[in-house]
Amino acid sequence: MPYIQEKRRETIDRCINHSVECMKVNIEKTYNKEMSNDEFLDLSGDMNYFISRLINQLAGEISYGKICVITGVLENIKQEFYRRIASPYEDKKIIENGDIKEYK
């Protein structure tokens, strides 16, 4: 879970905010404007690259235990993102567009 103590968030948040700004500037330079939803797909490669390098640099010498921990963290991130962001979005779309008959 990403719910670490507030005092531990301050330094990490500064690093994250700086990294996000750098990524946005890089994308905006590519498109010479704020990116559209479709152009956001191009950012997926940049995000993958960034996260891969972050994980690998923090992991140092790799071991089976580190592989287990890292893949577990990534899976937890995926599940929490889905629970908090994707699931409410899909619930909203069900209300807007109707459910499929098999789930009614």
C-alpha cells in the first residue's frame, strides 16, 4: 500500500514532483503543446522506462528475494490503482451507458 507516514512523504514527493515535471516537459517538447488522451499513450513507454530504471537502481544486486518483493510491489500498485481509479470509472460508465446483460 502507498500509505506511508506523512513525514516520509515530504522528500519523496519533492522527487516525484520534479520527475513528473521533467516528463511533462519532455512530452510537451515532442508535441509542442499539452498532450491529448491519444498522445498520452506515447507517455506509456516513458513511464515504463522511468519505473524500470527506478526499480533496477534501487534494487542493486538482484536476488530471488528482491525479485519477489519487486513483483509483489508492482502487483500491489496495479491492484490499488484499479481499486481506487479504474473501478469507480467503470462504475460511472455502467451508469452512463448501461451494464452488459450477463452482469445484470
